[in-house]
Amino acid sequence: MTSFGMCFSRDFEGVNPLGHIGKKLPVYLRLLKLCQKEGWDVYVLTRKTYKGGGNFGGAWLFKDGKFEKVNNLIKVDLVFDWVGNLMFPPRNNNKLKVVNSREFKELCWNKWEAYQKLEDYMPETYWVGNLNNTQRFVGKVKTENIVLKPYNGLQGKDVFIGPKEKVKDFRPERPGRKYILQEFVDASRGIPNLTPGKHDLRVVIINNKVVWSHIRVPAKGKMLANRAQGGALTEIDYQKVPESVKKIVKVVSQKFYNSIQEHSAIH
């Protein structure tokens, strides 16, 4: 029987491994139930019990809508990676199938590297490094508003969006991080028939096929649309997405799909 698990970075404690999820909990539970309908054994995992070779030294079994803590060794065939750092999956891991691949995760984690690969489709971006280097690059940005963010950040934390002259007053919660500086893309005019104002448009692709798209809208008075920053998420019909966006999606999707196919052939 196939065994499937969602992997996080929590301690192996308690009987509610998804207690930290919040509003999105129904989505996670729905995925677990869909996997169960396939006849799979379904688990919630933590990277902290991973022993190598696809084996976890303990997990939470999802059964009859409830979680049961299992302390023995669990062999998992497929892992959906939700670990918010690069401590999982391990490098050179050939015994465990993971979605997404580590190579793709590293690219998403490193916004500067992503810019190197997708420069034609991203706002002008500069490597700042230490925060005290910011003023050396501000003058290079053509837009009046700028975006200063950690090159490897998550959830919109320690991000500055605003006028150039105010960036000198920016004080991040976590000092010592490395930053990139970007031109500001004004999305305040919205997208006809989809959203009237400021937004993020996201498109989800699996195996070179668009499977889902959504719009995130920032909370009133804010610029960041991240859910963690109070943004609201709405699923949209991809057919309503502007053709100009679809053309970019097609090119970028094919670029990464070809790369994945080549990588698989090598291994």
C-alpha cells in the first residue's frame, strides 16, 4: 500500500500536528482525505524524525478524521514538503520522493537566484547584501516607491515597501539578514473583471499544466498581500486571466519543466 505524508518542522509532540495551520486547515484536511480515498496510508510528518532512506522514526497517522501518534518506524513513499527551511529534504536524496524537488525549493528560497533565471519577467532587482548598503542602490531604482526584502524571506516578514526617502527608517525584526532591492510594480489599477485594486496574482502549475490560480488582496491600508500579513485570498477562473499573463506563464512553465525533465534524465 502506498504511504503519503505532509512534512513540517514541528517537534514530535502532542496529538494535533496541524494545530498551527489556522484558517487553511480545511484545505490540508481535504488533501489528506482525498489521499485516503485512493487507499493510501496517510500521515503528518516532521523532518525531526527523518532517519533517511524514506523512513521516519514516528509520525501522526490520519484515520477516521483523527490523528494518532505512531512511535514506530514509518516507511513513506511520497512526501509533500511543508518545511519552511532548507533542512529538509536532505541533499542527494534518492530514496524519498518529495514534492517539490529540493532543487526547485532552493530556487524559490533564494529570490536573488530566481531573478537570475527569470530576469526578463521580474522587476529590476539589485543585490544589497547587508542592510547598511541600501542607500548605495536606492538611486538606481527608477520607481519612486521601492521594495526592500530579505533574499530568502517568507510570509512578508522584514519587507519594506514605500517611498525611497523612508527606507532609512526601516528597522527589521531580525537584524543581520541579506537583502535585495527591487523596483515597485504598481498593481493598484487591478485586473478587469477580476479585482479592482492592489493585488498579487498567483498561478499554480503541476507538470507544465496550470491547475489553479488565485488573487491575494492586502488588508486595508497595507501594501503586503501575504496571508500572514492579513491579506485575503480568492480563487479565480484562469480563463479570466489576461492573455499577456498567460503568455508569460507558458514560457516560464516550459522553461522549468524542461529543466526538470533534463535533471530526471541525468539521474
